[in-house]
Amino acid sequence: MQNKEYKLLNADDFSSVFNFRKRLSSEHIFLHYAPNALGHFRIGFVVAKKMEKKAVRRNYIRRSIREVIKREIDKSLSVDIVFRVKKTYYRPDFKLIKRELIDLLERIKM
């Protein structure tokens, strides 16, 4: 999943996902998604400075979400996904976040 082909890289990619207006939510995370024609998933992350001032903390949040996704996502899923962290995400238990992400990913498949 380190390849660039699995990442949303530019603003147009993010905008197209947000404009598609499909969104799922959990206690700590919003998941925006849109189908793509690439045959594989692409993911992106939004962690606002307003939510967490320190870049170290924002990067930790991205890495923790990315780690769960790397292990749990269906590789054949053909969607663009943007994970947007809510303000309630403040040092939650990793197991809780993992459960929430797995639940959100299963709801996309339906």
C-alpha cells in the first residue's frame, strides 16, 4: 500500500470524493467514498490543524489509520476513500479505532 497508485494525491481527487456525497460515520471518523474505474482502492486522509496543532500528532493519527487499512481492506474494492478525523478523536484506544474502521469498511461493501 506504499505505492502512489493506492493514494489520493491531489486536490482534484479529494474534491471528486467529497462532491460524490457518500459518507459514513463512526464516533471518531468520517469516511467519504466514491467509486472509481481503476480496479483497486485509493485512500486519503484529512486531519485538520484545527483538530490537532502538532504535525507529529497528525502524522501519528494518519499512520494508525493507515496500519488498520493495510491489514483489513479488501484489495479488490474499487473505490476512492477519504478518512476525515472528527474532533472527538483524542487519544482513543487503538482497538476501538480498529473496530470502527472495520465496521466502516464493511458498510462500504454493502
